[in-house]
Amino acid sequence: MNQNLENIKTQYLKKISNLKTDKELENLRIELFGRNGLFNDLFTKLKEIPVEKRREYGQELNVTKNELERLIAIQSQKVQKTEIKKMNNLRSNIYDLPKMGHLHPITQTERQLNEVFRKLGFSVYNSPEIVTDEFNFERLNVPQNHPARDMQDSIYIKEPEYLLRTQTSTIESYLLKAKSKDLPIRAAFPGSVFRNEKVNRSNHFVFHQYQAVVVDKNVTMKDLIGTMDLMFKTLYGPDVVVRYRCKYYPEVEPGVGPDMQCFSCHGQGCPLCKYAGWIEMGGSGMIHPKVLEAAGIDPQVWSGFAFGMGLDRWTMAQKNIKDIRTLMGGNLAYKPNEL
Amino acid sequence: MKIIYSELQKFIPDLKVEPQKLRDDLTMIGHFTNYFEEIDGEIVFDLDIKVNRGDCLGYYGLARDLSVFYNLPFQNLSKPINSSSNYSLPIKVTTQNVKRVMSTKISNLNNSSSPIWLQTFLKCHGSNSINTLVDLTNYIMFLYGIPNHAFDTAKSGENLIWEMNSKFKEFISLDGSKLILDNKILMINNPNKALSLSFWGGESCAIDLTTTETIIELAIYNRTTVRQNSRQLKSVTEASIRLEKDLDSELIPTAFNHLTNLILENCGGQINSQIFDYYPNPVKISGIEFDSKLPSQVSGINIPQDFSIDVFNRLGCQINNNLITPPSLRKDITIEADLIEEVVRFHGYQKIPTNQALTFKEVGDITPPEIYLIESLKDKLIELGYDEVLTWPLVTSPVDKKTVIKTQNSINSEAIYLRQSLIPSLEQQLDQYTRFKLPEPQFFEIGKVFSKEGDNFIEKNALGIYHHNQSQLLTDLEKLNLKTQIINDNFAEIIIDNLPKPEKYIPNQQQNNAIELTSQIIALDANIILDTKEDPINLIEKYSQIIGSKNLWKLIVTDIYQDPKTNKYRYTFQASYFNLDDKTAKSIHLKTFDLI
């Protein structure tokens, strides 16, 4: 590297690490990168460098500039952390309302639903997040090359055998296998699921679903629809309007799709509901005989229902959160106390 | 998929319901319909056809469904064709991936731009009009859900071969895309040229306005092969969407005749070969034993047994006592449960009551003890003032390269490794809070951490925790009986799987307001002077109410001072505002504390 640039870098490296306040850092930033700053001057003088060396020098100049900018940003974070610590240590005589801890909104919703189902005799269940194709697809009546696999874009650990579970129905596969000799079953399972989606304001590769499963004798669609309706009324209030329609999912038959009347337009059609007047709330149905058979459960004797729904969008609507990334890290925060 | 109401009415002439009702009825019987709109005077519906209903990727199948639902007669639009030619096309099929092909040659054509009705039809379907011959092939695909193709014989010749590619390295599609081929690709070629993929025509034999002779073909293939080809070539077309579903080979003659007649009507010409029909394994449909009591048993409401028989008749099933043979069109009906669903959906899901939920039943608690442990830990941490956060289970860089689990196909470059520790993610969370100048953060996460031991993937439940005050963190960990070391600054992490677990635990319910921070928290000071000493907490509550909770993050009293000269009390407040710009925060602040 050019000796002059090397010297500048060394000189400012030391200077940056000694700065202790935001103001000092800002002053240095102006000194280096401001309109009349050092680097602006160096770039202006670039034309004085011989043509054959100009390109190389220009690249080195950029590298040095980027490096110093990066170091200033790192030092700025350190300074901010120290300032907050200092502020926290000066709090001996401060009067404040009691500090409250907070559950994550997703946990709040999960617990609200768990409580509904606990009162009906349901257990809460879980299973691994790294799963096999067998449990994520095959046992749920989705064989290899079935077009239904396109409904979910999987994240693979070791293709085609190991992947991150794409749905909470996968937990159902594990549950049915584990408890096939221990019937009847009533279980609910909140869980993270993964899809190969680009992360942006509306989509994430990880999101949260909630599923409930019953296996017993003489279970009917009336039980399924009545229980789902109870759940929706608990979540959305007694006046919520939900319709139940025919919907295809490979792991259930007959399949049932619950749609909630759009809370924004009350069924008239608006951009939120894509002018349908209804919002799809998940999927459900009577457990497919092949799914029961795959678990070693005789569908002539036992029947059951399963339903699942996403929790993220509901939670976002409830908490007025506009960006799905907020739910997973980022800028989700809680007021420290009730004001 | 788009559906034009007037085209649907050609198949069901007595269909007169209002578009709004048709939209709702389609949805209730399984074809979710978002909306309908008017395009060039036509009412066009937007439907979501599910993957098990390949038959409904065309008007024909959808109209069959609706004619059953509304109990209205269905009209077949196709008429037979006759060929007087003795000429046999030199077509070969050398692969078992072809289920059925029908083909013929039509000569002396007069191709032109499409008539208005055809252009409007395609516009409603979001397709461009090319010329009459090409547009008619697309029209038939939309009508019957069966893709088809027309070759310009001046370019393709007549020696068409359906084969798995073995000779050609590349293929130029109709839109000019160059695709690299291998020997797993199902193609239609002639001995010298790659002509067409199973799901996409080729540029080399494209129909244009100078075309005077064509070979048309309608075919159905092994859908898995089409699906694999489409994915391998990263090409999805209207044809591939249909051909990778289970389509009905028995419908090919109906669609073929309709296409041929339309070409003769709109482009003139004559059929100039025998009709080629390759159909080595005609569809055989097995009867399904059906217990007519089951629709009532499964639905939980009374569905008369006669109703089931009526539905099967309308669907076109063959009924032999309790043996029901579905029509070949309905590839989705293969077992008794499928027949039950047909009966229940046509009977109407809306007839099932919604107010009869399950009641409590003791079936034994199968909750894994670690769930009780996690829930009780969360409640204890909340009581100690910690906030729960969730972070990304997939991270940018590994903690230990030897044991990290890497994803194979994550499209997010910042998320390719499964996290081995919660701490790096919690550090990022702290950075974010620091950026927002959030005071006194203390938070935790309970989540999975992952690692690899040989060929085994290991998942463990971990607690990660941060407190801005390290000594308080140690005190809190002691209160929780958690023996762990502070890992990094004020962070701690512990694997909780081996901790003692409660036998049962009913977690607390909490509803609180989480906030999406959009800007830094702004802290502003203010002094007020009072004649008498007051409880600072009462003052905090009083001023909190004045400011309102919408943008007030926190309000504290940082100092109380009695002036020895005046004996008056000075209270110093610090108010923190969120999701406001500096100017607005200052304005609210000055007004609240009367500092203007």
C-alpha cells in the first residue's frame, strides 16, 4: 500500500480507539469525510497521480476510507454501550414505577390458545425441528414428486432426507407414531416452521403455527368446526364471522378451510383481503385414513381431526406490527412499566 | 386461474346465478375465488385451483363440478370429426412417459390474426394473441385443461418422434429462451431437430402467418417426468402447470375434436391424414366400496342416503349396489373418503353447526415435561423483569465450524447455519436496542440450539439471558438455581434439558403491548417547582396521563431538591418518547411540563 495512506491509516486507527463520546466521533468523521475533510482532498488530488499508478492508488484510497469508516462505526457502538452502562450506574436515587417483564407476543397468543385447549383436555406437544422427509411429507400423504410439495418450499439440511419442518402437521406425524397404541389423543402444538422464503417486510423463512389434533372414536366434522369456532371466538371475540368451506390438504379428508370475514371491510372486499371479503385462517379437516394407517392406527376404528393456523399475521394485526421481521429480533420492544 | 362467466355458461346454458353468488358457491365447494372483475364486457373470476383438481384447470372440469352443485344440465361443446384421408402420419413414440397422443395433419390453411372473440378470451386470461392457429391451441388448453401444440410442417416435417432426448444439447423455446438439455428431458423431435419440450413449444417449428400446413397434437404424459423437466429447466408454463397434474387421457378425443373443428372453421383447410391415436394403456378405473351411512357419520349431521346416490349420479359415477366407479375425469376420487367428501361438499359445509365444540374429556396428559419447564422458566424470568425475545434460528456464521449444521439451499445468504448458541443472536438484539437508545435492557430467549455429532443432528433447548447490570444477572441466576458462567459481557447461556422438571405447570396468561420501534427513543429532562413535597410516583402517574401512552416510553423522577431559600421543591423528570421525531417529542415535552 502507498506509504502516505499507510501512515494516515495508522495515525487514525489510534485516534479512533481513544475517542470516548459520540461528539468526538462525529468531529473526527467530519475531519476525515466531511466536505472539506481529508479524504475529499485526497480524492481531489487523485488527478495529480501519474496515470499508470492512478487506478491502483484510487483503489487503495477507497479501501482505506472504507476501513476507517468501519472502525468509526464499531467505536460508535462501543461508545453507546458504555454511555448506557454509565447512565444505568447513576440510578441510585431514581424514582420509577416497578419494572415489568414481558412475554413475546407469539408466546402470549400460544398460551391463550393452549388455555382454550387445556380446558378441553388437550395436552401440549412438540417434536424436533430437523425432521426427515418421511415425517414431514410421506406420513402426511405427500409422496415424492406429489405436486402438493410445491405448496411448501423446504429448507434442506441434507437433501432429500433431512429438512427443517415446514409445518406443524409434522409434529402430528411424530405424535401419531409415538402414541398410536395409547389412544385416544387430544393434543395441541405451537411451533416454529421453516420455508425457503426471502426475508422482507411481509415474508420470513421462519414463522409460527398452531395445530390441534384429536384421535378418538366417532369424531366428526361437527366436532372439528365447533371446536375451531370456539377457538376463533376466544381469539377474536364473540362477534367474529367465520365460514367453513371445502379445502384441499393432502393430510386430511374431507378438508375444511376456515375463512374469517375481513375485519377491515366486513366482507365488502378491500386490498387487505385481496377483494375476497374473507381472510383465509388456516387449514383443517378429518385426518386422512392414509395418515392414520401410516401411524399404525386403524381408520375403521379410529377417526380424528386436525387443524392448523399461522400465528404471526394474527399477532401482528393485534399488536399493530407492520413488519414481520419485528417479531423475530429486530426492533420489537416493550415498555418497561405500565404507564 | 381466470374464468370467464360467459364461457362457463356455454357448458351450462341454464347457469344464471349472480356473479357474487357464483363466487361464493365456487369457494364453498373448494375452488377459492378471490374476486371477479369486468374485462372488455366480460365477467372474469380469479380462482385458486388446488393441486388435486387437475380437471378444474379447464372450463370443462369446473363446469362439470358446478353442474352437479346446481343440478343443471351440462352441455358438451365438442362434435365428432371425420377424416377421409388414408395417409398415416410417420409419428413414433419411443418412451413410456407418453400416456396418450392424438394427432392429425391439416393442410391448405389460411392463418391470420385472431378474431376479436378469441383475442378477448386470451386477454381475460392474461395471454397475448399471436395468430388464429396458435390462439386456438391456447383456447383449447384453457377450455379443457389439456395442453396441445401445432407444428408448422414446412419447418418440422412430419416425422415427429416422442422420445427422451439423447441427441440434442440445447433447445430454443417459443420465446427465444435457450435451454441446456440432457437425456432426462422428454421431447418431441424430428430426426434432425429438437422441436418441442413436452410443456413448451420450440422456435424452430413455430406457427406464423405464412403457415399453410400443420400437425396438431394433444398429449398427456407421465406427470412426474414433466414436473422434473420443468424444475430442471427452471421453466414453468401454463402447459407445465397442467401436465404435472393428474389429467384425464379419456378427455383427449373431446378436446382434440373441438380443436380440429375450430381450426377448420377459422382457418379453413382440410384434414389431410388419418387420426393418430397412441394410447397403449387405456385408463382402468376400479370401483370403490361405499357405505352410505358414512357421510352422516363423518359430518356429524344427517345426510340422507338418497342424496349420496343422487350426487354420484350427477358426477357421472357408475353405481352397482354399493360399488361406486367414479368418472375418469375425477382422478382425485380413489378411496371411500374421497366419495364421502364429494357428498358432504355438495350437501354443503354451511349446514354443519358451528356451536357444538368438543367438551372436556380426560384422555391423559402427554405433555413432555420440558414444555412445563420452559413455561415455568419463562414466568419466573418475567417476574424478575426480563423481556422475552425471539431471534433467528438460522445465522450467518458458525460458533464451531466442526459441529455446525449448514443448510443446503437457503436463499437467504445471511441465514445459512443453524445456530449453535443463542448468544450471538442476543448480542445482535442488544446492538439493535443500543441503536434505538433503549435504556436498561434485560431480556432472554428460550429456544433450540443445534449441532452435529457424526451423522446425528442434535437439538437442545437453551436459555440465553442478558442484563445490563452484571451483578444483578448473577443474583437472578442464583434465584433461578441456574448454575452457569457469564459468557460474554453481561450474557449467560445454559442448556436446560437436564434441569429438574415440574410434573405439571399451568402458565400465567399475559397480554401486553409490544411495540415496533421505528426510531430512537428520545429522552428529555424537565424541572417542575412545587410548594409542597409530593410522592414522586404519584407525580409520574399524573404526568404519564397528561402525555398519554401512545408515544411515552418511560417517565422517571431523577432528582428531588428542596431550595433552602424558598423551601420549594424542585422535581427533575426524565421523559422518554418513542416513534416520534425530535421536534414533535420536544413540542409534547414543553407543553406537558409547561416549559414554553
